[in-house]
Amino acid sequence: MNWNARIKTQMAERKRRMPFKGGPYLFCAGLLLASPSICEAVSTDGARAGHRKAAKITRAQPAKEYGAGLNEQQSLRALESEISRKLGSSIQASDYPEEARRQGWSGTTLVGVVVAADGKIKQVSVGKTSGFPLLDEQALRMVARVRIWWIPQRLRKREVNVSVPVGFYIPRRLTTTTSTSP
């Protein structure tokens, strides 16, 4: 008997033994609403017959919306993290101003962000300067282009103020020059 014929024979035998897909566990899930004790009996019998141990079946709880259990401060931190994450995923090499790169300017600008009730960034401002106006202006442009798609439930449908740090740093290996000696 070739390989394909053997597989088909095995599958037919399995279907004959189990007339519905999923075996006793799927059957138990369907009966769970009617009688949990029936499921326990079937699961126990299956375990005695040498089958894998059945997973514990529990009633489904209604899904909580992500961020629903956060208090006010945790919600604000979560929104700051979301904006920072979105900002970090969209950073490009061209976001570091060329003049600042040439001059070796670096620093962190703390950007104040006003998120409107509709979830869009309404206003950005410099909360704490990096010490270089060029870097501060670029930080404002970068944060303003972020599109937020998630806001903690507690903060929805109202205007919220958060602060997001934007760092500009040149890796050390790019700022130091190596000299070659003869």
C-alpha cells in the first residue's frame, strides 16, 4: 500500500470512530452550557483510556477592553508610551537635522502634547528644551506627525495633556575620528 492510500485509510478510520470533528472535547464545549458535569465525566473517561489529559474548561468571561482597569496616572503613562512607541517606529535618518549632526549637537526635548477628545494630536509645544532650537523644532514636527490609534478607556472623549521625550544623540563611533598612523 502506498503512502497516500495509507493516509486516506487512517483518516477514514478516525472519521468512523469520531463522527464529529474535535472529538469529545469539542462535544464537551458544546454541552458546557447544558451540564458541566457531563463534560467532566467524558474528560475523565478519556484520560483513563490513555488519551491526553483534558484542558480545564471554564465559562468565557466578557472581554475587557485593553486599558480598562488602569487608574488616571497609569492611563496617562500608557498614552505617553503609546505616542513614544509610534514615534520610535517612524523615525528616519533624515529626522536628525544635518546641521545638528555636523555640529555634534545632541539632547532631549520634552514635548508637551495635547490630545483632543477625538484622539488626534491637537497641539505640540516644547516643555523642556534640548538646548538647541533646531532640535526642538524638529522634535515638534516629529511628534505632530504621529497618528494615535489607541487611547486608554479612561482618557477617551476628553482633552488630555501628556509629555513625550524626543532624544537626539549621535552614536560615539560617528563623532570620534580615528587617525591612521604610518
